[in-house]
Amino acid sequence: MTVSEKRARKVEQIHAAAARLFAERGFHATRMADIAAALDMQAGSLYYYAESKEDLLVGIVESRVGVAVASLRDVLASEASVTDKIRTAITAHLRAFQEDADIYSIFNFERLGDISPEVAEHVDRRGREYEALWGDLVRAGVQGGELRRDIDVRVTVKAIVGLCNSTLLWFRPGGRLSLDEVSGEFAALVLAGLAATGGPGT
Amino acid sequence: MTVSEKRARKVEQIHAAAARLFAERGFHATRMADIAAALDMQAGSLYYYAESKEDLLVGIVESRVGVAVASLRDVLASEASVTDKIRTAITAHLRAFQEDADIYSIFNFERLGDISPEVAEHVDRRGREYEALWGDLVRAGVQGGELRRDIDVRVTVKAIVGLCNSTLLWFRPGGRLSLDEVSGEFAALVLAGLAATGGPGT
Amino acid sequence: MTVSEKRARKVEQIHAAAARLFAERGFHATRMADIAAALDMQAGSLYYYAESKEDLLVGIVESRVGVAVASLRDVLASEASVTDKIRTAITAHLRAFQEDADIYSIFNFERLGDISPEVAEHVDRRGREYEALWGDLVRAGVQGGELRRDIDVRVTVKAIVGLCNSTLLWFRPGGRLSLDEVSGEFAALVLAGLAATGGPGT
Amino acid sequence: MTVSEKRARKVEQIHAAAARLFAERGFHATRMADIAAALDMQAGSLYYYAESKEDLLVGIVESRVGVAVASLRDVLASEASVTDKIRTAITAHLRAFQEDADIYSIFNFERLGDISPEVAEHVDRRGREYEALWGDLVRAGVQGGELRRDIDVRVTVKAIVGLCNSTLLWFRPGGRLSLDEVSGEFAALVLAGLAATGGPGT
DNA sequence: CATGAATGAGGGTTCATTCAT
DNA sequence: TATGAATGAACCCTCATTCAT
């Protein structure tokens, strides 16, 4: 393992520890000393790897933003029906949250604009892209007759995304229901909620 | 107006200003001086009305927690069908959020447990009560045949509440859709999503 | 004494204490705690009056820069001969240094450009003005025949000013010679050094 | 080249780089990392050649102090007239400053007493020796009738040395005037300023 | 009640220095 | 010898809180 590989690994460890604490306690309530302690270091040592606490947050965010969008893009690129795509996309969303709960908690709950306007704008842009993809999916469903004609696409997208995001506040793996059960339940609610009642064209 | 009435009014003004700032910037990022400045006061003067910044948050939370539950209890006490009650309850939820966005933002996004375990427990208890009422409503709908038999009540409740809560992040009065339009859209999604497909008893 | 007068007085006390320490130890070697201790305060309290340590330096410099130039301008406006003006101006320079040794030490020895480019530029500009006035004086002496024709005006000015400035490093009131004796000696050296040897026009 | 020669050479490089930075930015504003960077090294590596930052300064100062005195002693040992010796000594002073501006900037502007009282005392002693030599020269001129009787020798020496030292603040080789021109101008000023007006013995 | 002033604890950050490799 | 890494003390600065007036 080269020197710079070791360094990169350490940076990643620091990002991971910081992300966890930022997600758990919030950016402001997390002290550099907390992050350092989580890694058995001194606070000052962190500055060997990051220029500032803010830089830590920016580094975390920048390194992960875009993953969610990419994953949904894959789902959309498939040949499945809109119904199947929605089901799959909801599962993907929840799975991403489970795998990277820290970063998504930061995206959703931290006021990034107060910390770094640039990174906030970056995250917002990705969020808008994500919602735009969902919008395309829903619109396609309406046009193809799988989904109701009378829905408002943008509010519907907000609803689906908000629904999925809300799991951040309560879902914990190992609880009563598995992630797949929850996403199944969500998908059933959403699909039934949006389904065209009669056949296509009604 | 008696002296103590004036005092109570001032306390309320302070709570309102603090609630707004806590909601906008977060508890940690809000300084006592910010709150004071919003009221054309000096930071030190706040201590005639609150013992501490924490106490301010606790006061805000304690004075409002329970309103949401009470409002839902009213909805449940009515004679309407489950379907109508759900529709009304969603509207009530969104309306409460619009009227008191600050306090609900604090409930949803602030880590109360890190500030005051007691108040956090209090809020959580009310939240559980609120969800319990929703649970009763949903269960009644299932039993009465208005709602699908195969739903998981607790996840369904999480879904509905999470859906409604998510409006805190994007809904702004005066936007493209009115609050009633959004709640109508949400209700349609939820009701269609949960509706028993065949007639009662199927 | 009004509230804002008291405040202004305190600011002045802080500036004076800071100026003295900056002059004695240098800006970087002076800690905010040192300044505060000189005033029987806590370091944090200084921030009630100044935004930063840098701001303290800037405040000190900005409030005094220009005094030396003004004083020389007065000398130049008089009706005396160039010879007398030079003598008077040298005395004025040394007297200003004695009265405000702190600020002039800062001007001369602190690297202001590393602390605040704006304030450094301001001080430099004043310094150039000061030298320009000396240049006018010396040139007038040459043209009027009081001073030698073969001198280089700019170097001569640097010499005179450098000579006077050097007293910052060694002159202390109460020493063997009084300030007037030193300035008399300096003036004699400079005037004899620059005097036209023959009569005017030689 | 032996191992210890290589080491000595490296020490000298480090001293040179450190001296330059200390002169440019000041001791406190110069970081060990800056010095190391100037030599394409890591800060930690400097500790193979110096025990501390302070030690670096001490090493620089100790290795050069005395050169100026030696050079003046040579001038004094010659057979020239006092007038010629003064002219030569002024040139030597300015030349030494040009060749070793860094070290003389440190001598003149750094508060050595705050860093190492011993080295400060050493430098001061050398400075006093230097001034004593100048004093001998001036006194000889007075006694020999070349210089005015009424001058105060010590102030005159301070004046000459201060004058020469001030070039550190503004003289840059390659400017409008050469170093020889400046020292010629200075010598003319000083010699005319000190010259006995009547013949010897007046 | 309200304010201006002051406090002091604590947090982010810097940097000379050390040390295992 | 040189480096990357880590340390820890110290510094600047913030801010909730207190208090005399």
C-alpha cells in the first residue's frame, strides 16, 4: 500500500466518522474533538487531512452526491413497465438510505446553505435532477395509461420522495420489518394511489 | 392589561421570535443575540423571561406540543366515514404545519434529545399518541372494510405522517398550489392507495 | 459622560494599550490576553470593542496616520527660511516620535502589508506624502540658493527621514541628551551637510 | 566532500533560507514549514540541523555577527585620512547591507531580546563595538582638526549609523541610483555636515 | 425592566516539535 | 537522513450568561 493510498484511506475514515457524527448530532453540535476521539486522534491532527470542519462537511458531501441520482437513472434505463420501475426505484431509494444513512441525513436535515452555499447549490441541483427523473417516470406512466390522468406530477413526486425520505427518521435495520417489507408496503401504497382506475385511456 | 399579562405577552413574543430562528437556522446556529435583535432587545434582557437558551426551547416546545394531537382527536370524534376522516386529518395536519411551521420544524428536525431529554421524551410521547390515533383510524378503516386488509398499519401510519411532514421542506404558501390543493392531492394518493379494491368484505 | 463617550474612552484605552504592546513586542508576539491583562480585563472582553486583533491594529493606525504629515505641513506653511524650516521640521519629527513613539514604531517596524494591505497602502501613501513635502522643502532650498546644487533630492530626503526615524531605536527621554539637543545636533549635521558652500549661485 | 562538509553546507542553506524569511516576514510570522518549503523539505527534517526555530535564529545571528565590525576595523587600520576613512566606512556599511541584507534586517528589526537574551546581548555588544569604532574615528577627526569641534560624538555616531541603517528600508539594487551613488551622497552629506569650517585648529 | 459591560468556558485552528518507519 | 504522521499547547475568537447601574 503506497503512502498516498494510506492517506486516502485515512481521509475516508475521517470522512466516515465525521459523517456519522454530523448525521447523529448535527454539524454544529459536533466538535472536531468528537470526530478525532472517534478515531483515537487529537483534534489538531485532523487538520493534517482537512483544512477545516467546514471542509470536512464539503468533502463528505461532494464525494457522495450524485450516487442516488445515478442509481435511479439505472432503474429508469431498464425496459420494465412504469409500475415496476416505480417499485424498483422506491426500493433503491430506501436501500441507498440504509447503506448511506449518514450522508442522506446530512443532505436532508443539515442547513448546507448556512455552511457552504456552493455545496448547498450542488446538492440542490442533484436533488432537482433526482426529482426531474421521478417526474419523467410519473409522466410516462400517465401518458402510457398506467397512472391516473388527474394527478399533479410535481406534487406527486414530492410526495413519493418525501415518503421515502421520512424513513430516515424511523427506519432502523433489524426492526420489526425488513427494508424490503417497508419498501413493498410503500410501493403498494404509491402504486395503488396512482393507478389508473379503469383500463388505459379511461 | 395587568403586569403579568404584559409579561406573558412578551414571553410569547420571545418564544415566537426564537421559534422562528430555531426553525430557520437551527438551535445551535441561533445565538441569543439573534433572538434579542429580532425583538430590538439586548441579549441580556432575554434572561428576564427565560432562564437559558435551552429553557427557551423547552418553553416553546412545551407550550405547543399537544395541539396537533388535540386537533386530530377532534377529527376522530366526528361522525364521518374513515375516508372522510383521513381526508380531513391530512388537511388538518398540513394546515397546522402552515400555521405553526416553526414549531413543527423544531419537532421534526431538531435533536431535542441532545438538548433536553425530558422535553424530547415529552415530544416523542405526543408523537406516539398522534401516531396511535392515526393507527386507530386506519385500523377502523380496515375493520370497516373501507381500507385494504393487507396493509401494515404501523408502516402505513409512518407513511402518511412522513408524507405530510415532508411538506415542511418544500411547501410555501403563495406557491403554485394552495395548501388545500396539496392536501387534496395527498389525500387522493393515500385514499386510493389504501382503499379496499373490491367492496367491503372482499 | 454619556454612554457612548465612555465607550469611546474605553476604545481609546484599549488602542493605547495595544499600541504600546505592539510597539514593544511586535504584533505577532502580542497576545490578546496581554492587551487585556494590561487593562485588567479578560481577553474575550476586548471583542466587545474590536472585531479582531487585526482590527485593533487597523484602528490604531487609521486613527493616527496623517498627524505627522499635518504637522510638517504647518512647518512648511510658515514664512521662515528653508534653513529654519528644516531645523523646525526635524524637531517636529523627533517630538512627534517622542509623543507617539508607539504608533511610529508600528509604522516603521511592523509589516503592515502582511496584516492588512489596505492599511499598509494607506500608511505608505501618507509616508510618500510626507517625503514629498520634504522634497519640496529641499528643492526650494536648492532653488533659493540656501542648499547645495549637487544633491540628489530624493536620496537626501531618505537620508533626513531615515536619520530622524533611527531615533526610535535608541532615543529615550531622560537620557544624557534632551530631545532638543539631539534634534539640534541632527539639524546642524543636516544643514551643514546640505548648505551651499559659497554664496547663492555659486 | 566529506559527510560533515555536506552537513555544514546544508546547515548553511537552511540558515540562508531562514534568514531570508525572517528578514522578509519576521521571525514570528515565519513558520518552520515555510523554511522547509523553501528548501523542498519537510518541516520535521529541519530538526536534524537545528534544535529549534529559536536555535535557527541564534545560529544565523551568531554565524554572522562580527563581520561588520571586522570590516570596519580594516578600514580603520588603513593609513587614510579621517575623511577618507569615513567615506570608505559608509560605503562598506552599505555594501555589507546589500550583500547580507537579511542578517542586518534581523539585527535591526527583530526583537532579539524576546527570543534569546544571550544572543541579543551578543548582538548588542557587537553593535556597541561597532559604534565605539565609529566613535574613535570621529574623535580622531575632531582631534586632528578635520571635523568640527562642537559635535557630540555619540549622537553623531548614532546619526551616521542610523542613516546607513535606514537604507535597509528602501534601497534596492537596480533602482534609480547605484549603491555607490547613494553612499557617495551619504558621505557627502556626513562629511560636509561634520567638516571643520575654518582650517584645522580653528 | 432593560442595558451596557464583562466574564469565562469552550471551540476551531495553528504550529513547533516529536517519532516510528 | 528524511518523511509522513501525530501531538499538544497555545492562540484567536464566540457566545451564553451574569451583573451593576
